[in-house]
Amino acid sequence: MIEKTLIDNNHETNIYLKNIVYQRIYELEDLAKLVKKIKLINFDILILDDIIQIFLNRFKENTRLEVRSFLREMSMLTLSKKIIILFTNITIEKVSKDAKGTYMHELFFHDILRYVHFKFFLKNHHNNKQITECKTIYPYSTKNSKTDVDLSRY
């Protein structure tokens, strides 16, 4: 993606790539170490992919409390360090109680809404899988805020 954007020279590409850090999180201890690093290192954006599963696997009781605590800490970091933290969360298709339809259910929906600043729902476009629909669902005051993101050039 960077090479397609920065056509001019390869040196610029290397500069950008040096500024990207990747770390795989397997255990809650890894996540705690990462949070300590976040507090010390200056950066612009952090993407946490599907970390809620770690909490589900680790805590049998008080899972909600642990998730809330973590989300609150991340939210405070975004405000104090003026950084962007994005994280993904699982949505599950569930059957309605009357069994007449389905709906999307997000894990820890209410706990997440307490601490997020913006929330988006991403899904593949129904006709073109190269296009992702991006809809703002929180804050609620931004109703009908939707755009399509064309990923075909990446």
C-alpha cells in the first residue's frame, strides 16, 4: 500500500516502514506489557485486533469488569496522549427470540459503549467484495453516516 501511495522513491517507503511496529498478543500478560510500552512511547495510532477473546479465555468470573477496566485505561490513554487507538470486536449473527429473523450481536456491546469515542460497523458490500461499507453507529447523533471504502487498489 505504501509503495502504491509513494511512487516517487523507495527511500520514503523505508522511512515509513521503520515507523511501523507489529506485535502479536497471545496472553493477557503480553497485553499488559504492551500497555506499559504505550505509556512510554510516542506514536500516532495503535490497532488492537480481536483482543476481547483473551479476556473471555482468561477470566471465568468478572470478565465484564476486566474488559471495562481495560477499555477505560485505553480510553484515558487516547485522551492524555492524544493518540488514536482502534480495536476490532466480534459480531455474531443471532436468531431473534421469536425465531422469525436474525440480528447482529456484538460481544460486550454496552461495556464498550461506555468508553469508546466513535464506533463503526464494517461489512463487505453485498454486490462487490472489494468494497467495504463503513457505517457510524456511535455516537448516535451521527445517524445515517455511511460511506463505502474501495479496497480494490490495495
